[in-house]
Amino acid sequence: MIERVLPPGVASAWTARDPEVRLFPEETARIEGAVPSRRREFATGRHLARTALARLGVPAAPIPTGDRGQPLWPDGLTGSITHCKGYRAAAAARRDRFRAIGIDAEVHLPLHDSLIGTVLLPEEQADLARLAGEHPGLHWPAIAFSAKESLYKAWFTLTERWLGFHDARLRFDTVHGVGGSFTADIRVSAQTIGGTRVPPFAGNWHTDGSVIVTAVTAE
Ligand SMILES: CC(C)(COP(=O)(O)OP(=O)(O)OC[C@H]1O[C@@H](n2cnc3c(N)ncnc32)[C@H](O)[C@@H]1OP(=O)(O)O)[C@@H](O)C(=O)NCCC(=O)NCCS
């Protein structure tokens, strides 16, 4: 599904299972002491990232982890990794084409009531209630949650700053069946990072009914 939410120029790979994977020494430090399931999902993410990079013609290279959990991509490249129950994916692009990418996968289940107010602005809740009326059978708050996780990964790649759930206002522009597009209006005072205006963030979502995937890119 991941390829359905990514624009041309972004390479991707996904799997439903964890293959046997050998990590680079620079990568293993991150998961030493982690439980086996976490070691497996981490290794699969690196494997998929290298598969996506290979589709761009990039030879296998280490992808260590930064101090805020972000993957550190080889020079001139960017990308994103996600894993949820039954689905793992990675996406990668050349930085002269995309400045940042964020991808996220979530199980397509209702977002817990206790999270609604934490994740969604009141105006987003109103939009999603309307969308749920027009397009029933989809867990709209869970789709919005995933969209915000993707947004955070792209935002952090670009700015190396925190972004809270209420710091961005999502708008779901188009809906076609089980997918569509959205834009994000970032509501933080510093719209300028290092002299460069933060670009608009646009994304896509899709679900097969079991898993939601979302992606955000910044050019
Ligand atoms: C970091 C976060 C987005 C990860 O999302 P998640 O749904 O829990 O987990 P996923 O499996 O989808 O993603 C995990 C991957 O994200 C990547 N990641 C972690 N921190 C990251 C960061 N700061 N920037 C970019 N990517 C990051 C890593 O590749 C990680 O996998 P790995 O450790 O195996 O390499 C989430 O835990 C978080 O902190 N969210 C709060 C911030 C937020 O979402 N704000 C909303 C703004 S509107």
C-alpha cells in the first residue's frame, strides 16, 4: 500500500513479515538490550530502507539512529520508516527532489476515546465527524492520528524540532474511496528555520481495511 501514498520520485518497500537481517555495527547499538520483537522490527525497517535506497541506485550503507530516534540517512538522501502490527515500510528519496518524508502505518481500528482530545483540535474533530457521515466505515480519527505521525517525522527531518499534536491543523481535501489527500497547516511561531521558510506539507492516506498508511512529503 505504501506506494499508493507516495509521489513519483520516492522509492519504497514494505513487508508483512520480519526476514532474517544483518545490521551494520553502527546500527546495532540502538537495539542492544531491546526485546526480540523490537529488535526484529528495527532490523526489518533497516532492511526495507536499504531496499528503497537500492531502488534509487544507492549501495547498501548504515542508517544509524539520531539522538531523537530519527534515522540518519546517507548524504544526499532522506526517508522514513514505520512499523505496526503486520506491516512494515520504508521510503527514501534524493534530497534534491524531496527535503523530507514522513510515513506512518497504523492498524485500522478506532482511536481510543481518551486520545481524541489529545491528538485532534476541536475543528479537526468537527471535520472528521462530517467526513464520517459522508464516508462511513472508516476510522477517521485513526487516519488523522497516522497523518500527524507522518507529519511529525517529515517536520522533524526538516527542522529537528518537536511538534505537538495541537501544533498542526489537518485538512482532508479529497476523498476517493479508501484513500485521499490532506494538507497540514503548521501553527508554530517559528515558520522560518535557518532562513528558509518551512514549505507546505502535503500528504496522502490509504487503507485496505486492516492497516492505514499515510505519507507526508516536503519539497
Ligand atoms: C516518533 C513517532 C512519530 C513514531 O511513530 P510511531 O507510530 O510510534 O512508530 P512508527 O513505527 O510508525 O515509527 C517509528 C520510526 O519512526 C522513526 N523516527 C523516530 N523518531 C523520529 C524522529 N524524531 N523524526 C523522524 N523519524 C523518527 C524511526 O525510524 C522509528 O523506527 P526505528 O526506531 O525502528 O528506526 C511517535 O512515537 C511520536 O513521538 N509522536 C509524537 C509526536 C507527534 O506525532 N506529533 C504530532 C505532530 S502534528
